[in-house]
Amino acid sequence: MPDSLYFTDQHERLRGRIREFAEQVVRPSARHFDLESKFPWDNVKQMAELGLFGIPWPEALGGSGRDYLSYILVIHELAKVDASHAITVSAHTTLGTSPIMDFGTDAQRRVFVPRLAAGRVLGGFGLTEPAAGSDAAGTTTTAVDKGDHYVLNGSKIFITHGGVGEVFIVTARTDAAAHGTHGITAFIVTKDTSDLAESGRVGLGHDPDLPKCRGVRAGKKEDKLGWRASDTRELVFQDAIVPKENVLGAVNQGFRQMLQTLDGGRIGLGALALGIAEGALAECVAYTGRRQQFGKPIASFQGVHFALADMATEIAAATHLVYHAAWLKQTGRAHKKEAAMAKLFASELAMRATTKAVQLHGGYGYTTASPVERMMRDAKICEIGEGTSEIQRIVIARELLGKVIDG
């Protein structure tokens, strides 16, 4: 959006730097990390050096001191080239760090945010459980008050950075008698990274001075369809000792905090999905311009025109939805409905656009030599993670109908 109402010259300069990094560093290595399902530690180190893990946080806490739109722009630009790199920044920032900024004490912010903002350790978020997916109120992980600490038992699944990360925001039930969304508390839990050798080699990802919670461990790494260079694992609590100073926000109010966090997360995931779709369109424009059939470029055929036109039009619409929701959040306005709309439309667009991209590439699009094959696999999770498309429609409908259905 070169004439966008949302961007300043400073935003455009940041966009240029991120685009250069994505093209020069991420693009040449993305296929390798995807095929090997390998976390890109070397690229992550460069991302940390660029300040990408602390974009929206104050300089006083080790961040870059930029605005929220800048953060969303970074996710968008990275995802045009590779979604795994984009979700590494997004999950770390929105899910792993923003709850501490939003609900933490000054002491908690001083301990955790500088480490996270600098990328010295990676963060994550634990809400989903084996029996509690879309129904997050079905949390069965327990936290028992033992005076100066809580003892946590249970597990969280599909946790981005579950292995490589060291700081996590998780929920557990602190009131056994409460039902539904009540009696749930948020905690900051810590553990050592599972990749001590690699983090030691690159010089980040592990902080020996950060106190760790005994009894917290990562499970087996998931072998996923997409986002294969992103680390996803189970997070297990076996009589885990979490000190009282790691309670995040008010006791028994954790569910409300997590919903607020997810509102922001949906904007980030919308930006990521938008980036995938835009990247797929760019690949299609380039490929159809050089691919010859019947003696001329396939870009000259009307059927290709229609496909590209539809993709470009929907991308323009998604761009406005995503950045409008980001602007609402940045300016302190209500944005629950708009965040859900942005995430819903952009994620379903990413699936449509990448499917069209594979079709336009023909047989080449079905091979790992083409980026659009990876983009199509990466797009699918956008319709599932941080609330499925069905959940987004429920959120939107509830915001529209309000008391009509609540009363």
C-alpha cells in the first residue's frame, strides 16, 4: 500500500530493510530448512541482531521502541518469503512477550522482557491441551497453591517454540471448584532450550542466568505439514515448581487475559497469511511471464488474467482489513471483531491464493523446487491456529449480535 493512510516514511524504510533481509538471507535457505524440518538458528540470530524480536517494546526494556504497525509490517514482509520465519517472530512477540507487557508487574517486565526483546531467549504461549482446543475453557492443567509457589501438572500441545524456547505464558486451573472460564490463572514458566548445542553455537537462545522451573519439559517435536522450520512441541508439567512471583496478573483471571492476547495474535496471523498470499501472487506473476505454451507466455491467456486479478483484488482487501485492525489496536480502540475479520479473511485467502498458485505453475508447482508448494502447505495452518475459521465466525457474530444471543 504505497499511498496507505497507515504508513510513514519510517515504516517504508523499515519495510525496505526487512524485504532486503528476507530476499538475501531467508529466501536462499527457506527450502533447506523446510525440507529438513530444521529450526533456522543462524537466521534467527540475524533476526535478533536486526532487533526483530523486540519491535514494539520500549527501548528502556531492550526493545526497538517502534509502533505496533511496524511489528505487523515485519510479519507481513517475512511471510512473503517464508512463513516459518514470520511465525517465529510473531509467536515470540505477540504470544510470548505481550502478555508480560500487558499484565505483568514492573518486576516481571524487568526480568523477562529485555531477554525476550533482544532474542537472547525465545518465548511461547501455552493454551491448547489434548482435550481443550477451540474450547480453551476446558483446561485441565492444574496449579496447586503451596504457599510460596504453585505446583503445576498437565500438558499443553502444539506449542510454537515448545522445544527451542525458554519462557512461556501458560494457563492452569487454580480453583478446582470453578467451571468453564472461571478459576483459570496465567503463569510465566521457564525451562532450558532443547537445542543447547545449537544455541551455544550461535550464541543465543539460552540464558543460564534465567531461573528455570523444575518439572517443565518439552515433548517430541511435531512432524508437520507446513511451518516445518518452526519448532512445535508438547509442553509437559510434572509437579512443576512455579514461584509465586511468576503468577501473571490476577489469580483466577487468566482466561480473560488469554482472550485479549489472542485478539492481538489474530492480527499477527492475519498479516502472516496476507504475506503468504502476496508472496504466492509474486511467484505467479514471474512464472506466468516466462513460462511458454503454444508459442507465447501463459500470462497472455485470459484464464491466467482472471486468476491473477482475483488474487490481487482479494489481497488488496485483506491488506486493508489487517492494517485497519492493527491501527485500531495501536490507537487503543476496540478491535476484537476487526481482528477476527482480518484473520478469517486473510487466512482463507492464503489457502485460495496458494492453491491457485500451484495450479498456475502446473507440474512444477507440485514439486519442492517451487516455493508455491511450500506456501500452500504453510497456508493451511493459518485457518486453524489461534482460533479456527469457525471460531472467528463465532467471535464476529457475537460482536454483531451482542445481547441478542447473550441474554
